[in-house]
Amino acid sequence: MLTKFLAWFGLDPANITFDAVMQRAIEVALAHINLVSLLALAGAAFYVATLLMRTIVPLRVLGIIGDLCFIAYGLLAHSVTVFFMYLLMLPINAVRLHQMLKLIRKARTAAQGDLSMSWLEPYMTRRHYRKGTVLFRKGDIANEMFMAASGEFRVTELGKTLPAGVVFGELGFLSKNNRRTQSVECTENGVVLTITYDKLLELYFQNPEFGYYFLRLTGDRLMENMAGLEAQVAAHKAAAAEPSETRPSSDAMKAAIS
């Protein structure tokens, strides 16, 4: 087989040298180099490059360039099969690239913009609460997230008021054993929208952009809770230090008695 290959390649099997092989390879390349072969070579190179990509955006970009090369090759080489196959692949890669870029834009908007989750309303259930009703207590089993539609609610441990439009109860989704981390009480008659954690998990995996919204929401909520706790600790320290500063010394008390 090697002898046949060398003969087909135009080399004498009895007189093979490295220089002869290289010279023959250059001659064959120069004899066959033209626009059509260059397009096929470029398309193959971009296809191989897509297999090396670790992220989807450059993969789709290189795929589109490779598709264009093979389309031009099929057109110039009169290869109907190659032409139509890559003509069909081109819009697929283009649509997927558009979807990924759109997702990235949404993720950036979610990371930098408003945390409104009003788009969740179609997936939520409306529920009415009267003043004084405790929605949940710290340590309770958590299985749903809330969004205040009207009224007013209060986080008992932090003394924080939750007005209409605020999402709460999401930390139980991430906490160990899905336990509530705070207690929430209705301080004015109001309406909340609820969504179960099962539905929340489904939306999380079906809509990657929602994942960014949710992570930002929980991150901001944790930072708010931390700031509230730090303020409480500072207030307790100030209260503990105040008596010692205002209490008169024993010498002063003796002088006052005498």
C-alpha cells in the first residue's frame, strides 16, 4: 500500500528523500490551489475550530464563518449536496447566536438594573391576609415565595417594613432544609402573590436569565439583612456602654454623701 501511495504521489519508492517528498508536496499543492480548494480548506479549518471552543458564542461565530465558506465552495464546485446542507446550517447557527447574545444582554440588565419581578405574576396565586396575621415564622418549613401586591408586611426580627411590590420569602429556597430565616407579619390588610418552590425551580432551569434575577435578589436581601444586624449590634453596644459613661464614680458619690 505504501508503494502504491508513493507511486500515486509521483515518487520513486527506491529513491525517497525528505527533500524529494517536500518538493513533491509543494508541487501538488501549487497545482491544486485555487479559490474553490481554498474555500473548502477554510471551511474545514473553521469547522475544526468550533470543536475546540469551550463557550457557545465563539463556537457559533466560527460555525457561521465555516458555513459561509462551504456554501461558497458548494456553489463554485457545483456541489448541490454541500451547498444545501450548509445553507440549512447557516440560519440554525445564526438563530442560536442571536438567542445567546439576547440572553447575555438580559443577564447584564438583570445584574445592573431593576429587580422587579412583575413578570412572575402569571405563575403566581393571589392570597388575602388580614392585619395581625403571621404569614410564617422563623424556622418554619418553607415551600413558597411571596410578592406583596397591596398592604404592608413586617419582618419581625429586623423590624423592617415590606411595602407593596417587594418579593420576600425567597431565602427559604436556598436555606438548609428549606427553613424560614425570618418571621413576617401582616401589619395592614393586604394581598400577596405566591409561587411554590417547585414552580420556582422549574422557572429557574427553564429561564437562565431568571437565575440572574434571583441571585441578585437573594444577594441584595442578604446584604440588607447583614446591614440590619450590624445596626442592631451597634445599637446594643452603644446602649451597654452608655450606663458606664453616665454613672458617677464612687469618689463622686462619697463626696456627695458627705
